[in-house]
Amino acid sequence: MLSDDEFIDRFISESSQRLAKRHKILTNELSQLGIGSLKSKAGIFFWMDLRRLLKEPTYEAEMTLWRMIIKDVKLNVSPGSSFHCTEPGWFRVCFANMNDETMEVALRRIKVFMKKQMMRRNNLRLSFSSRRFEECAMTPRMIWSPHSPLVMTPHSPLCSSLVVVGMFI
């Protein structure tokens, strides 16, 4: 088989086309999820940028994220620290060993994972001191007499210092 030059030429050509197609699909789909990647000209893997998912820019946080991807997504992408990457948050994705069906499953899992991560990051919680809250919102006077000049209203000077803070969960 390896001595058949015609077969080898077809095999290499078809393999190159399949790899290019898979690379294009993966990087385009990930880009739509807000996941960047390093541009590459050829190969069997690419570098996926998950820096924004790190809780802090450390290799420990990268390993925590990698474990989460293994556990929740059931995909084994390689953390950049395994390849002496100089910046935490880059992951190597090998796509040469996937068929089209496996690639679709992987993309679906990554989409679900990214939605969960973005929901966690965007889930806002209201935070303000209990004393201010009680003074401004929960006083019986406010409930019984909202128009009384003696009652603190949300527009009174004492309540104008209330600040609603969004916090990541």
C-alpha cells in the first residue's frame, strides 16, 4: 500500500482537505461563542484561548479550568502549561483524531459549557447594607405613610447613598 504512489497522493490530499475543513468549522464555531484561537496555517491541532474563563491569570487557575472541562464537558483539551506556554489560559485542541460526528458532539458540549460559564459570570446579585435596606425599604412608616415628609423615601438624602452592586457568582 505504501508503495502505491497514486494511493499515497490521494490519501494525503484527502487528509489535508478533511483537516482543513475540520479546523475551519471548529475555529468558526468557537469564535461564535467568543472563544478565540491562534491563527495557524496547517497542522493537527490549534490553540484555543480560554483566558477569560480563568478566575485569576495563574497556572493553578488554568489547571482548575482544565479539570472542570474534563469533568463537566468530558473533553480532553491540553492545558498550555503542559507545553510551557508563557501565558495561562491557552488550551491545545487536537482535531485530527475526530470524525465529523465526534466534532459535532464536542462543539455541542463546549456550547453548553460556555453558556453555563457566562450565566455564572453574568448572574448579578444585589448587595447593600442591611441597615440602609431597612431604613429605606422596610420601615413601617414607609409602608403606612409613603407621602409623609417625615418618612425616608428612596429619594431622600439618607437613601440616595444606596448603591446596587453587581457581583459575579
